[in-house]
Amino acid sequence: MASAPASHQVAAGAPWSSLPRGGFRALTDSAPASVRFSVGRRRASRLEVKAAGNIFGDYFQVATYGESHGGGVGCVISGCPPRIPLTEEDMQADLDRRRPGQSRITTPRKETDTCKILSGTYEGLTTGTPIHVFVPNTDQRGGDYTEMAKAYRPSHADLTYDLKYGVRSVQGGGRSSARETIGRVAAGALAKKILKLKSGVEILAFVSKVHQVVLPDDAVDYETVTLDQIESNICRCPDPEYAEKMIAAIDKVRTDGNSIGGVVTCIARNVPRGLGTPVFDKLEALLAKAMLSLPASKGFEIGSGFAGTDLTGSEHNDEFYMDEAGNVRTRTNRSGGVQGGISNGETIYFKVAFKPTATIGKKQNTVTRDHQDIELRTRGRHDPCVVPRAVPMVETMAALVLMDQLMAHSAQCEMFPLNLALQEPVGSANSTPVLAPDLA
């Protein structure tokens, strides 16, 4: 009988010198056939880890980086068209809408969130190369997170980060903190500007629900609501009466050390027809993924959403007609501007639900990292309701999706002459020389 191969055991964390002669190859050669795997040079490229999860988009790509209490946060934008006018001020306006400490109903953390463009522009124009945007953290309080180093906050990412990585950044929640969205918002501001220049697209979001205060659907005209109306109060609800009710609801839980959730409604007007692709990259699927990647998001619906299940087909269908300009339009818009996964030119509208902030000042039952039952009362500075600051984040993710799909559509469907009997160019709303007349 042939002798069994020699057994090699290597402890976790052992130095490389403890491996048998021949390294991993010797280990795999001596392993049972059922667990043997190849690590030869020919296979090395196939073992690369590509699912890091920090990059969004295929054509207009955004990679975010940084943590809540690290040196800073930011993004790198790849694929931006050249010769787009861009300064820090273009991004700062939306960053100011997102930043903490802007009112009594947001976290009291004081950050200016002042951005700096470190690459990708020359004399105020994008160069077509990667754009690096950096925002420093200036108001960290690591001592507020002493308890969280030992115990898991209920419904927070503390436990799952430990389960996945075996280590986590305790202070501020690391990458699970909403400060990660700073890089998104900076990139989204640029995407919104390009969409507006190219096709006249306008993206607006507003708070439509806080806890049990619900703004009626017919209280806001999606075709005429303006940014000034939305920004007229600290809750970002365009209806003053309901805004006051929402603010009162947030004030109540804020003084009680508790939190509540809500809903943000987003609209995108003048979206070109034809964005999105069938099956896996339907426009509403991409929007859903984008919105549910935001911190604290828990639900997404587009058009009639779940309420559409109460209707019959004849009640729900959007009938077509020809408008005065000879365009095919729909008399109603229960589809939410998307049919078959592709934009139809009508206003896109959808809602995003956000849960109550997980970190609260009330005492809660939890367990420690060494699996002991305890009571936890957290410190730190946190939003009693995230939805007022989530408004620019929702706009951002909508802009990034639409920008990416605009570039994808141009690359595939406008490479050759259009069928003008059925199609129209995506840039018909504006003339491109306006971007940089001196270089056009």
C-alpha cells in the first residue's frame, strides 16, 4: 500500500518561514484531491479580488475614499468629458447642503466640508483625466466612541463589519459613516452640471415624509417645484405648512435622545429618451441600486410604486398621444418616466425611504465584541433624522446614474447616424460649443 503524503500544518498568522519547502505549492500538492487548488503563475491573475465595492459607474466612474474620523474624505472621478468649466465653487454649493451642523435638526458636528480639486483641471476646465477632490476632517472627537469599541450599536454596521473583516474603524463608524457621501456629492455636482449643459436635465429632491407626517402627493407640482422652494426651510420640504410639522416632529425626538426616519422624493426633468438598457441594466434597477447604497436607506419605489398594485391595467396604463410639437407623449405618468427599463422623456420621479438613525442617546440592550450582554448608551453627535441632509445625496446618486447612462447611450446608439424618424440626439437641448467656445 502506498504511504500517505506527509501532513503539513501551518498555524494562522505563522511567518512565511514556517511553510514547507515549496511554499503553498507543497501544501496543495500534499492536500487531499477534494480540497486541492492551483496557485501557479498561470492562474495568479484569476485570483485577483475585484469586488472592493468603492467604485460606482461604468463610463462616468466615481471612487470614494476616507473615513469619518480619518484625515479626510473625497473621491476620484474618471471618465469626465474634457473642457467642462469646473471650480471648487461648483461642488461646494451641494457640499454645503450636505454638511453637518447646518441647523438644530441635524448633527451638531461642525465641519465646513471645504473641498479642494487636486487634479484633472487646467485653467478652470476639465482635462479629461481623473479628477481628485479632497475634503479634510477637522472636528473629530474620537473619545466619544469609547463604548463602541467594546459593544455593538443596535441596527448599526458595527457587528457586520466585524463579521466580514474581523476588524473595523471604531471612531465614527469608518466607511459606514455618512461622511463617505461627501465624495459622492462632489462628483454628483459635476454630473448635474454636465447633464444640464448637455441635455437640460434638472434634478431636484425634497423631504416628503418625516415619521408620521406625510406630504400629500398632490401638494407639490413636479413640473414647477423649484430649488428655492425646497431650500426655504431647514427640513427641505417645499410646503411650508408640512415643513413646520416635520420640524416639530424632529425637535421632539431630538430633545428626547431618540431618532425618526422619513422619505425623500426625487424628480428628474428633461431626461433624454433612450437612457437605460433592457434586462439587467434597466434604468429603474440602476436607480434602485444607487439609492439603496446610501447610508440608512431601506426602500425604493418609482412611479406608482406599490400603490400601482391597487389598480387595474386599464387604470394604470399611460396612454400615448401626439403633442403640438409632434412628439409622442403620455397623458399620465404612472410609469415614472421609465418604460421597459428605458427613459421615455417624461419626468422621472421616485421615492427613497430612510430608517431612523441607529445611534441614539437612549439606553439599549446589546452585546460586546467578546459576546457579553450589556446595556449601552452611546455618545457622539448624530442626526435625529437623516432625511433633510439626505436630499442632496439622493440628487447626487440620481445624477451619477443618469450621467453614466447618458455616456453609455452616446457610445452605443449615437456612434452612427440616428434613425431620425424614431430617435433624437441626447444633446438636442443645448449646443455643445457653449462648454468652451475658445476651444470648440
